[in-house]
Amino acid sequence: MKNNVSIWIGKKIVEENDDDTNILKDIFKIKEYDEDMEEIYFVSGKLSKVEELIEPLSFSNTFIDSVLEEAHKLNIKEASYIIALYDFAYDESVLEAEVEEPVFLGTFEYDDFDEDYDEEIVL
């Protein structure tokens, strides 16, 4: 089934114990969302290729090409973290000013029936 995933990407070098800012609520003014639908992936202490940040995300093979295309348009080749908010279409109009860090790449379609996704079920 096709769904939406909103993607943000940042270049600020992050460490394991960085501050407790909730980027989506504090910076992007998202008042409510299901935190179980949020994935954050980062590489501590360095920049990585955008593709390397996207690949570990759930269902990424169903939206990676679209995200890479948008990152390329914005000339973003490397970053240190990525945020994915599944089943959510972010509306940029809620922002009062442009945010430089992280960059909102857009909302993309993903398919949650991904044959290549192998999630271990723990009972």
C-alpha cells in the first residue's frame, strides 16, 4: 500500500549525546505526530553520502531514488543525519521563516509492502 514519508536531512555533525531538541516539534512546528512512525539515522562525528543515510531506513528502497533526486537538486551530497516521518505529509507553510538546518527534502511515496524489507518479529 502506498503511503507518505516526510524526509529531513542535516549536515550538522551530531554526537551520541547531543541536546534533547525535538527537531520536528521545536523547529518545524509539528504539534502532533505518532513518534512510533519517526525514524532517525545518523553517523556520529562525520558526514556521509546521502545514499548511505537513506539505505538503513525502513522501506527505503521504495523511495530512495526520489529522495536522492531531490537532494541532488539542492546540491546536497553529504549529511550527518536523516529524519523520516512515515504516514505524514509535512506542510511547509506552517513555518514562519526558512530553516537552514536541517533541510526539509519533501514528502515522498513509500510502499509498506516491500518484498526486500526483512523485519525480525520479536514476540
